[in-house]
Amino acid sequence: MEFVEDRDPFPDLRVKIGTLELQNPVLTASGTFGYAREFANLVNLYRLGGVVVKGISLFPRPGNPPPRIIETSCGMLNAIGLENVGVDRFITEKMPYLLGIDTPVIVNILGDSIEEYKHLTEKLTVVPGVSAIEVNISCPNVKKGGVAFGSDPDMAAAVTSVVKENTHLPVIVKLSPNVTDISQIAWAVQQAGADAVSLINTLVGMAVDLKTKRPRLANIIGGLSGPAIKPVALRMVYQVARSVSIPVIGIGGIETAEDALEFMLAGATAVQIGTANFINPRASEEVVEGITDYVIREKLHSVREMIGALDTE
């Protein structure tokens, strides 16, 4: 008679981001999953830890002219230009559906001034169904000559402070890798009250068409994402997780459960699946399934045992 080990078929995958408890550590990354409804017939949204919606600005944005997405070696360059419907249409047109998916909804916000972040936070905080706010600080501060909020610790802290002052929801600050010391930015936003940080946003890159002798993106430069940036993202998550005491959410080239678990070993409490959604729309759900299998196979009491457990000695 074959021996069948008695194992819990429902392992503990729960993690916490501030006061927000997620049923598992797998989120979708902003800008790669639309407003969730676009994937409803492809992914079981109820299985995900949460959905981070496409970045929302105070007013609608048309984005950049095409071509604005191209495939590169082991990755993708995009110059979408933060196209979105604006916060008012998001609330009236998108949130009614999101309210019904029974999965935490995290709204990514972006602005060109401190005042815009403040108004966005005020509007979204009172909307039923919004579970947390993710703050994109890779945007240019128009009042400071176009310098990105995320490139300066003081500006990053200022944005974080104004968002925290105007919401009771958990605040996640999404960090840019295009800085000299990302740990310094992470420390600054933690001191300003951030409940968590997510990293990394895209690396700045470009591509050239040899036949036409022109840039392949109409915007010339764009954001590089996908497997090509995973080693950079993993290194930055490792460094930041050892610099701050708040949860770190890992992003960058995650396609499989193995990728996600590597980020957790490096110190990430949760992960976001981004470019993989374009290649395999079920990627996020498959990562959840893979993590579940791993926790059972390794006989872990909780997936939380993986967080920061990297052996470096």
C-alpha cells in the first residue's frame, strides 16, 4: 500500500502590507493588467493576492504617439506615456467592476506636482473598494524643472508625506531604479510614513532601427522591463530590504514561481507580475499555483518563512 503523507492542501500564503492582509503574495503590476476587467476571461482574479491597476492621474492623459511598445532581447521597451482615463472616469467607469471582484484593489497614482498627488489621494480614499494606494514617483515635477520626484530623497519624502496625510489607506511608494542610491530613497519615504515600497520601476533604455536609421520608439527613449532587468531588480530588492523595516514588494522580470520565491528570499514580502502578463495572460495565477506547490513540497508552515531567508554566509 502506497503511503500518502497528510499535508495541508491549503498552505498559509498570507502576507501583510501595512494593515492590508493579502491571501497570497502575488500582485499584478501597474500598467500591465489594465483595470483587471481586460483579463477577467483569462485569469481567475479571485486567486490573486491583489490587483494594481493602471496608473491614474488627476486628468485624462492621451499618452505618447506610436510606436510606443517594442520587443527587445529578453524584454520590452515601452513609452506609453502613462495614458489613462483620469481619476473621475476611473471612479465612475472602472471601480464598479473592481468593487465586485473580491480581490484587493491597489490604485497606482501619478502626478506632476505635490498638489496633484494630494487631490488624487483625497478623491480615491473615500471610494469603496480601494484597498491601498501605490505612489508612482518616477514622474517629473513640473515645478522643479522636470526633475523626477523619485530621484531626490527630499522630493520623494514630500510626495509620500502629502499622500499619508490625506488617507487612512496603506501607502506603497514605487521606486525608480534610475537613481544613484535606491536605498537612500527608500529610507526617505519610510521616514515620511510609507507603509511599504515597491521596486523596481522600469530602467531607461532605447532601441535603434538600423534600416531606417531612426529610433524604434516615437518617444526615442522608453522603459525597459521583462527578464532582462531581473538581476538588477533582485539586487535592488536585496539592498532595500536590508535598509528599511517596512515591507518591500519586488518587481522586475518575474515570470515564474521560482522567480517570485527568489525575490522573497532576497527580502520581498510580496511580488508584482508585469511584462509576463503580455506573454502569458495567466502568468500571475500560475505563479500563485507554483508558490502553493512549493510551500507544500518544502513542508513550510507559511510562505512568510521565505522572506529574507537568503543565506549569504
